[in-house]
Amino acid sequence: MTATASKAVRRGMLDGMALIKGGSFLMGADDYYPEEAPTRRATVGDFWMDIFPVTNRQFDAFVAATRYVTFAEKAPDPKDYPGMLPEMGQAGSAVFVPTAGPVDLGNPSLWWKFVFGADWRHPLGPDNGIDGVMDHPVVQIAYEDAKAYARWAGKELPSEAEWEYAARGGLEGKAFAWGDELEPEGEHRMNVWQGLFPNRNTGADGYLGTAPVDAFPANGYGLHNTSGNVWEWCEGDFRDPRGVVLGKAIRGGSYLCHDSYCNRYRVAARTSNTADSSSGNTSFRVASDL
């Protein structure tokens, strides 16, 4: 929250947010991907965090108020992409397309396609809309789009430490916000891929794509969907174990995560995307320091 924000904005920003009392916690994990290690002690101060990821309804209000144009709605500038084929000079974004059968899981281009006309209003392409999913998280959002919304709302993107602390919901050293079991007593607690990735999703958790932001129970701090459903942008660069900046950090996993390919729906898991990337499984939630 900026120092110049009005008292009215300060009061209004509490709507839909949970107060997270700061503290020290064990961040990361040692038994999964190298970028999560080593487990270390981290400390955060008090802050507010959105209970839900930003919805299509909320983002629509932002666009109506500001006439903001997202990254995916702009045709790429050839100067920014040397060697770009002329036919690629159209607005669009990355859309997941299931494969016809099992494929090499080391080649994401087999299931990710750049679709002209895909954007936050048309997550799967120009023939798809959001009228029936206004309370689902907004997707096809690039880092700059998330930052623009946060500024408009008088908030900010959370740091990775804030995100993980809040996502854990008060539990330390656990894989998920509810403990270590993926499906305690057979109950689905998040929206991820079931079946064979990337060709067959059984939808056993009730969803094949995004789920409503309140679809699953809240964690101990009152936050919903901190595992699965959509990736969430965080503030700051993502560095690999060697310290090389690979992009911007995203957390939480998505409805496309599966143990065979992307066991990153755990609260300690982290990965990155370039700031100029948007996709059908990337969104964000915002936070604010006291």
C-alpha cells in the first residue's frame, strides 16, 4: 500500500482479504526439486492477503475502470523478438491442448499451442468466452498485467516468502495446507490433473479446467486454492540454484499439474515464467503490507 493512498482505499482494501500475522517459518523443501532447497528459516511481517485469486469479475471491473489492455491483447513487436516469423505477428497467448495419446513429457510444445485471439476474455481462443466463469480466476495474465491490477487496487504482488507463509496456513513442514496426504480420507482438496497427462484427465476432483475460486476449503488463514487451480505471480526474480535469473516467480501449481510431470502443487514448490508470458493456467492474487 502506498503512503499516498487515501483512508477510504485503505478501508476498502480489507474487503476479501485476510490479515496474516507475521512470523518465522521453515521455507522450502529438500526432497523434491532443487530450486526449493535448502529448507531455511524465513521471517515475514504482518500483511494482508487476498482470500482468493483475482477473478474474471474483478479483472473485468479493473479493465472497465481503466481501459487497460493486457499483454496478450497486443500484437508482438518484431523488434522484441528477433527472428520472429511474420505470420506470428498477431495478438494471442498459450493454450493447453490435450494430446491424442501419451507423449514425451520433456517436450511441453506438444501440448502448449500459441492461439491467436486467446486472452483473458477468451482463455481458450477467440471462440471461447468467460460469461459462465466470472467467479473463476482470471487467466492469460502476464506479469505486467498482474502488477497493473495491483497498482490500481492500491495493493501489490506478494513476495515468495509472504506467499508461502500464507499458503501454509499456519502448518510448518507439510506438503499441503492441510497436511501431507494428497487426498485425506479420499477427499479432493485441490484442482489438479487426474489420469494420464497430457492426454486424459478424468476430472475426478470435479473440474477439467479452472475451478471457481471458492471451490475447495480454505486453509488455516482463510485462503482458498493455494494449491492447484492456477499458478500465481509473485513479486521478484526467480533464481535457479546457481543464482541465475530465469524469469519471475510463480507459485501454487495449476489444474494441469500431475505427479508424473509437475509435482508443484505443494506449498513449497516454485517455478518461473518470463515476464512476457501468459497462459491459460496463470493468474495471481494480491497482498498489502500493513
